[in-house]
Amino acid sequence: VQLQASGGGLVQPGGSLRLSCAASGSIFGDNVMGWYRQAPGKQHDFVAAITTGGSANYTDSVKGRFTISRDNAKNTVYLQMNNLKPADTAVYYCRLASLPNFDRDYWGKGTRVTVSS
């Protein structure tokens, strides 16, 4: 399984970006796809995730600003990021894991998001 993330870039505070992550290869059944981020000098943090069935959850700092969605037919997850803040600056990584136990767990290479004026 390979994950290919795209959509990062430089945006001004208050702007928007949409990240995409497409999974290819032998995709398994029930799974969760999500986004994590790592800011310079900080740990790897959870951002948002969504299951095959559409159940989504978010870290508190992005609620109301970010929306995660997925297209199961395309094995692709999206992260719509609105009202971006400098604190959102990070490398964003996508993840695909099997449910319920994350026995199969894959990470994509990151895409950089920079929020700066």
C-alpha cells in the first residue's frame, strides 16, 4: 500500500488549502484514514480521521475550521482547511490503518503547509 499526499503550500493567515491523500495497492476493508502533522521542533500530532463508514473526529484546535472527507471508490481522503493560522504550519502526513486494531498501518510522505504573511 502506498499513500500519496498533495495540496500543501504557502498561504496567508485566514486562507484555505485542501490536502488530498490517495491510497494505492491492496486496500483492505474497514479502515480509517487520517491526517497528522508535525510542526518544527514539536511532536507528531493527530489532526483528523475518518472511517470507511464516514465517522469523523478532530483535534480540538481545528474543529470548525478543518473538514475531513473521503471518497471510498477512489481510496482518497481530503482535508479542507479554512481560516488557517500560523500555528497550523507543519508537515502534514496521511495515514491508513485497518480497523478495529490497526494491524495494518501505513503512512504517506508529508506535504508541507506554511501559513505566513
